[in-house]
Amino acid sequence: EAVKFLSENAFATPTWMIDKEILRKIEPIGELNRIRNAQNSVLNNLLSSARFARLVEQQAIDGNAAYAPDEFLGDVRNAVFSELNAPKVSVDAYRRNLHRAYLDIANNKLNVPQTVPQGLPAGFAAQFISSGDEKAYYRSELRTLSAAISAAIPKAADKATKVHLEGIRDQIGKILNPESGSGSSGASNRFALEFLEMMQKPDVDHIDGLS
């Protein structure tokens, strides 16, 4: 019930608070980022490792009576990507930001080592508790999500939605297999450094190298 409430009140695009006439008078840009930051904060809190660890423990204690970790993650995924089930899939800019925020969190779960600050009181240290099951569950969620996105791409109602779905499907592939993109990333980084050096100290050798 709590996840359903968040789906309807935190993750849905808050059209009621977007007044075009006011926004046009006070700023050219910023509304998208403010809503993304607010939704990202809720999503980060909801998907905290400590919360997942509690769900795993509750299932171990209460068995089938507990809210299972896979059921929880599935409910969150369906809330964030609810439009994938529509006959015609349309994803607005606010929801595209929410999708990307979800994948950023998933990437952090799988590919960023978690560190616990030293010297924290027991109550605070508990917020950094994680479960050994978490990575496996997120991998399963991303595979399920990738399949759903592939099925939704032919139903895209507009170009922006199609490009977005293709992009996040590619992003999921990189999250699941980060090593596969390391070579091209390194080459891009080297080129960027060479370009910066050329701009700071232009000479014939650099120009010849780029040509």
C-alpha cells in the first residue's frame, strides 16, 4: 500500500504544480531538475540498502507472511516504469528523468563499492547495512526491465519516447556488463585530454594528429 501511494503521489508527473504562465515569467529552465531531485530523493530513500536488508530478514523470520524483497522491487519497478504496459507508450520528460534516476541507483548498487564511514554511532551505522542478496536481485530486476523495454519500443508513440527507451536499454546493458564499455571509454578520455592540450598549446603536430 505504501509503494502504491508513492507511485500515485510521488512518481506520477505532478501536473497540478506546473503552472506554465508562472514558470514563463520567472525562469527559462529549472522545473525539470527540481522535480527530478524531489523524486530522486524519495526513490533513494525507498531503495536504501538498509530497507532491503530488513525485507530479507523479515522474510527469513515470517516466511510467506512477509513482504518479499522480489515483490517489493517488482512493485517499485512497475511504479517507475508503469507506462511500458500501455498499448501506446509515451514517456514525458519528467518520467524520463525518473527512469534515469532509477537506473543511476541500480548502477550504484551493482558497480559502486559501498563504504561505511568510521566512528558512526550504532543507530547511524545501521543505515549502511546491506544484504548479500541485493546485487543478485537488482540484476534480475534489470534483466526483466530490459525485456519489457524491448517489447515496448515498437509501441512508442513518438520519437522522443523511442529514443529514450533505446537509450535506457543500452544503459541497462552497460550496468550489467560494465567491462564491455571500458575500451571505448578509455579511448574517448584520451582523445578529450589530447583535445584540451591542443586548445591550451596549439601547434602543428597536434593539428596533424587530429587530421
